[in-house]
Amino acid sequence: MSSERYVIGVDYGTLSGRALLVRVSDGFEVASAVHEYEHAVMDEYLGDTGIKLGADWALQDAKDYINVLKTTIPEVLSKSGINPADVIGIATDFTASTPLPALQDGTPLSFLPQFANRPHAYVKLWKHHAASSHANRINELAHARGEEWIKRYGGKNLFRVAVCQGASTL
């Protein structure tokens, strides 16, 4: 190990994921890599299943996120020539609210055969608004009733997520 330490940031975007290797001592950007998602944004059909999605759907496949890690991390390490033991942390970032329905152990529901053809088992991208009407109704009722908890959440995004990932809709 050298005296220098490094961190890697991984940003999951709409169409690709990016990794950035940074030297901790001065913030110098040592190396970066980009991996484009194989499945991109699923907004018309659920992958290769042929299942038609409704209006305002925007899903992603968790396999793409794993592939980002499998390709970009080795790439930034290779480009930099640093010893991987000198990396002291890895952080991830997603845009806004990007829920991934998963089992308690972290397995994405879309990886399970019984849910592979269920749109609600997939990652909901930040621009997934299929549950907007439900979120709007929840917010209207909460405000009309003077619910104290609504002040803590600040708007509809929380309820879009909650309604979208509800187990009963799988």
C-alpha cells in the first residue's frame, strides 16, 4: 500500500453509469469510466418480454447497475495504475428517487423468475410517473385532513414511490 488513499464515486444516470476515482489528499480526479446501459430506459416495453407498459412508465433493469460496477471499477483502477488496496471507499449516487424493489437480502425482485414479467418488480426511474394520480390523491387527502406527517415529506414524490412499489401491485 502507498501513503495515498483514493475513493471511487459511482453515479447511476438515466442512460449510463459513471465511475470516478479521486485522490483523497487533494481531490484530484485520477481516472473515470462510463458504461452505457444495455436496457436503457424501458418506457414502452418491459425489456424483451413484449409486455406493453402504460403511460408515464420509466423503468430500468438492475442488471445494468451491476454491469456498471463490473466494468467501470476495473477500468478506473486499470487506467490509474493504483493499488486497489489504496481505495478506502466507494459511494453511489442516483437521481432523485430511484426505488429498487428488493428482498431483504438486496436481491432485486426482477431477478426472481416469478416476478421477471412484472413491471413493478423493476427499478422505477426518477421520471416514472405512472402513479401520479394516486400520489396526488394521497397528498390532497392528507392536506385536507390536516395530517401532521405530510409536513415531513414535502410533496408527491414520496407517494409515487410508495404506490409504485406496493407489494399488492406486483
